[in-house]
Amino acid sequence: MLHGVVGCRIINSPRERLIAILTNSFVPCNGRFPFLITISSIFIGSIVSGFSASLLSTIAVLFVILLGIYFTLLVSKILSKTILKGVPSSFILELPPYRKPQIGKVIVRSLLDRTLYVLGRAISVAAPVGIVIWLFANINIGNLSILSYIANFLDPFAKLMGLDGYILTAFILGLPANEIVLPIILMSYMAKGSLVNLEDTYMIGNILVQNGWNILTAINVMLFTLLHFPCSTTLLTIKKETGSWKWMFISFLLPTICGVILCMCTTLIYNIFV
């Protein structure tokens, strides 16, 4: 997502560049794919057996990606007709003259301009949030951890989305990186004091099922994984590219509101017919 935001610089029209930046997070990034594939393999793929299981789970992930593309186009259309009205511009991409690459400069610029820049922004948010997650999981008030109190508070709203309080808390605490959402969920269910990283999908599935997950939970988790706020590094990049806290805040709200509404709709339909 971060590179997608930066890549919007090639769009000459400020209005259309802003629309592209705001809708960038509707397509899953590399940090969300492992979670989508894991949940799809455990719950969607388990409906059938053999090769059909892999095929079905792949189709489910592909459907989520296509849904993200659809929301990108839909929200872009809505923005262009409402708060970001304007005349569509033509898009011309000029190819630069070919120059022989200079390996040394490429390595140095890649390291300084990209790797260290992204790493610095990630650390500036991830380190404090990591400390907060550890404190929430290890400080008890009565018989419950702070993490459990937060999850219990969010649980009624999460139930409307077909989730539970721990899942919603994990998404919120996973703001620094989408990769830690599942470890936070597992840590919460297993009452551990630190993040849990399991590679055995069978074991992960057992833990999730034992804590009330079903096909509706899996579908809504996949939908909310697709449609929720960008990670902290992407949000900071949006702030830099737009020069505005307002647009960063809107880029946070747009996919999240879509995700909440979509999950509530699927839960309502499921409860009506099942």
C-alpha cells in the first residue's frame, strides 16, 4: 500500500491523485495476504476435500481481491461525484530515455530512500504499540487483563459484525502491521503474555473453532481484513503525500466504514437464512 500511495505521484491532476491515494487501501497488500490465505484454507477449503479444497480456498481469496477492486472503483466514482468533483483529465505517461543502470547508485538509493525510510517509520509506531500490546496482555485488574477488558467492551459491537471483541481488538492493535493481527488473536485466546506465531494451520484452526469461530466469522474476518484502515506506515505516507491530517483521517475512515457496513450486512443475511 505504501508504494501504491507513493506511486500516485505520476498522476498530474491533484484531484485524481487524491482519489487514487484515498482508494489505494481497498486492494489487499502483502501484509494482508497471508492472513486471508490462512483463514480461507482453514474454513473455506475445509468445506470440501482433496484438490478441491485448495481450489475453493483460492477462489475465495480471488473473490476477496475482486471485491476490493470493485470497492476501489465504486468509492472512486462516489468521491469524484461528491467531495472531489472535477473534470476528468487525460493520462499521459512519458517513458524516460534509456540510461545504463548504475548498480552502486541503485543499491544506495534503494537502501537510503526506501528501506531505511520505511523501516524508520515502522519502528516509530511499531515499537510503542508493541510495548502497549505487551502491557495490555500482562497487566491484570482483578482476574482479567487489560486486553480482556477492552475486548469485552468491544464485544457487543463486534457481534453485530459477526466477530468477537478479541478479533476487533486485534485489528485495532494491529495498526502498525497487518501481519500481527492473527498472532494477537491467538495470544488473546490462549491467554499468553506475548505474541503467538503458529505455522500449523490445523492447530490454528482448532484454537479458532474452540473459541467460537464458524464460517460466518471466517467470512467476516476476510472481509474486514480487506476493508479496514491502512497500516500506520501507509497512513504516515498519506499524510506526507497530501500534506494534510484531514485526508489521512479520511483514508482511515473510508475503508473501515465500508468494512463495518459490509460485515453487518453479511451477518444480518446469515442470521435470516441460517
